[in-house]
Amino acid sequence: MKVVKGIQNATIGLFGPRPRDFETCNYNVASLLSIGVEVEELGLFDLQNEIKAISAAGGDAGLSAEMQRSVPGVPNDKDFVGRLSNYEKALLAFRERLKLSGAATQCWSEQELSLKHVPCFINGRLADRGFPVACENDAYSLVAELMGQYASDKTVTILDINHSIPQDLHEKLSEYPIQDMVGMFHCGNTASRLLKDPAMKHQVIMKRLMEPDSEPDITRGTIEGQIAASPITVVQIHGYGDGLQAYICEGHFLDLDPKTFGCTGTAYLPGFARFYRHVLLGQFHHHAAVAFAHCGAVLHDALRLLGVEVIHAPLPAGQRYPDENPFSVE
């Protein structure tokens, strides 16, 4: 009942509109209200004004110093670290004022231009304190994160279902069906204690686009590292008329170097290749919430109690999806 009560009493804060380049991160307020989630739609300017007030009051030197000690790579740059600490204090001020359960912000790339940093480091820190902050103003993924947090009693994150895995990435992959291996990635928003050798860096793609001829400044603030080996449950919701549909997968992250940037892990999700093709494509967007425990049974029961009638999960080999060619299923 913890998931049900938590969601039915949740209030989420959305700061700014969906970024233009993330068309799939749309949401229907009615669909979230159908499970009891209240939505506070705020502007990015609300965050800006709160940050200005905090800065005018002198900021928080102690918080800035704690941030510099928390992970390797935080630059010895008082102004930049002050931007980060003021941003964290602003989000927490809204959490207290509006009694928010979580938040989502307009990253990529208006937030970087206006607040002069990427939000990833702060997102991970707050998620580790039970206050998840989703990227790209993704309301559905934020609610899915809350579900995963309540079901697992652990820190959660939001990741992209990003790429397939080449067989030659690591010899250990010969033990797994390669088609069900998934590269899960995000710029750097996962809590540092869930990563191997975390370090603050800059967002590589944004740097190329926004600061091509200079040292990184406003694109700094990611936390990079390999996501540590762990059992996982991947969960997502999406609009289904004025209601919701959902999917749940269980699997685990392997202890493999993903050989790319960001906070990235190599996940084994049994049956995922068929599931992705016949369920996810065209019905769900690229983000997913990840809980670091197997809690699919709890989530399934909670979604039913919340009134979500369509709940997808990977089918075992030999059992076909409705649109799957019956002659191709082994």
C-alpha cells in the first residue's frame, strides 16, 4: 500500500515547458490526475527568481564546500559551485513550500542558458535524498520514479533506453542473449553512490553545440561513471486516453565498462528485444525509471490498485504478442 498511498498523495512540480527537442516527453494532466497525482505547473522563471533571492542573501558557502568534497572533479571555481548550491537550495525551497514529492525541470537547453550549469549533479543528489528530479520536464518518468522509490525503498534514477550492445564489448557477454542486452544511459543524473568511480564532468553533446570554441562552463555539472552491478526494475507509465498504461521489466546491470560517456550501464532484461519491438515502440517514450531492486510484483499490484488497466511486461519465449508473426515465434 506504500506505493498506492504515496502516489495518491503525490504532488509534483514541473519547472518550464517540455523542451522543443523532446516531443515524446509530453504529458496529459488528466492521466496523472486519474491516479491521484497533483501537478504544480511552474515556470523556469520561478526557479530563476528563487535563485536570485538566495544569491542576494549570500548563498550557502557551507553547502558549496560540501559539494566540492562529495565527488571528484568538482571544479575549484567558487562562482560555478555557488550556482550549483543555489540551484539545490531553490529546488528544496519549492519542495518545502509546495509540499512536492518530486520535480522535473526544463533541461536541454534553456536551463543551461539561464542558470549556467547542467542540473545532473543536483538531480542525483536530491534523488538520493528521496526527492527525484526528472530531466526534460518528463512528468511521466518522474511519477514512475516515485513508484519505483516507494516500491523498493531505494534511490531511483531516470535513464534512456539508449542503445544495443555489440557482442565484442566484453567477453562476458557470451553468457547472455545479446539481443536482450540494453545500453541504459543518461547525461549524468544518477546518484554518485550508485556509480563506480563517479566524477563530475561536462555534457559532451551540449559542449559541442553550445560551447564549441571554448572551455566548458555552462555545460558542466554531470556526474559520470559506470552504473554498478545491481538487480533492477525498469518501470514507465504513459498516457492512454485520459488514463495511463504502464510497463515493468526486471533484470540486472552487469559489471561491465560501457565504454562511453555519461552515467551508463549494460543491462540484461530477459525477453527485451521482442518486448521493445512489439510493445514499447510507438506507445512509450525513450525514458524509463529504474529502481535498484526487483520490485515488479509490488509495482504490478500497486498499478492495478491505482486503476491502471493496461500493464505490459515481457512475454516468455513461445508466447507471442498480439501483432507478432505466429510463424516466427520459437
